[in-house]
Amino acid sequence: MSEQNRRPLPHDFHPPVPSFTVVSDDVEPGGTLKSAQVYAEGNTSPQLRWEGFPAETKSFAVTCYDPDAPTGSGFWHWVLFDIPVDVTELPAGAGSGAFEGLPEGVVHVRNDYGSRDFGGAAPPPGDGSHRYVFTVYAVDAEKLGPDADASPAVVGFNLRFHTLARAQLIGEYENPAAG
């Protein structure tokens, strides 16, 4: 996908908010995702850690979104929220269906694969490089509001009104054309 054809990021349509820092042992900013984060290979959510968020933060939400998916609406790979404010790191694999490494009460909604977990990168062969935007939101409430049956769009709607600050980390992945 050429640079000029890349689609906007989901929070480009939200009011501007301050930023803070998110880093990962598994995703290098602007780098290629490791096989562990690819759907057909490891399908493992990356380790993430964040700092520098506003003092009034009451909880966090984490998403992974591919704005370059050929759907007209992008593709949600991971959506979780109601992460307690004292949790500032998720271990690799926390997005598995077993929810290991996640504190009790964290809500996982269905991704666009239809499952409540992390779904790795899987762009169509030959579609070019896709961006995978890992975003951590500092939220002004302990509970965002939606439940586990909400869609990523409903979660995004609620985040639009409850985000104090946002941190993002973008990795890329390309599935070369066959042959």
C-alpha cells in the first residue's frame, strides 16, 4: 500500500489530547512485526508498558487497529478496557483467550476476527505493508461503560469522551504476493 493511500488512524477523528509513552519488548516503532504477532504464526499479543500518563487517570484501555485493511473501515485486532490504573504493563500473551497476565475485571470485546482475544496481523497477500497501531488510552473513569458484548466501534465511541491522554506504537507487516 503506497504511503499516499494509507488511511487515517482511528483517533485522528477524536479531539486532540496529550500524549504519553508506550514501549514494547516485542514491537519496534515503525519496524516489522515479529512472527509472534502474526495471525498464522504466533498470534501472540505483544508485551506493552506505559508511563507519563496524567495523574487523574482512573483506568486504561488498549487497542490494536489496522487502518490499512481493505475493508473501508479498517480492522480491529484487539480491544480491552477497564485496566486498573495501577497496571502499567501487559506481558506478552496477555491477549490470549485465557487472559493470563490480565487483572480481574478487564473487559475484552470481540475483535474483527470474531473472538475475544488478540488476533495477529494477516493482511491479504500482495496488499502491501499494513500498519498495526497499538494504542493505550488513559481513561477518566474506573469503568468505561460498555460490556464484553460491545463492538469495537461502541468502545471507541466511549473512549472519545473519556480519554485524558493517548500513547501509540505502530508496527508494520506485509504478506508478500504468492509466487
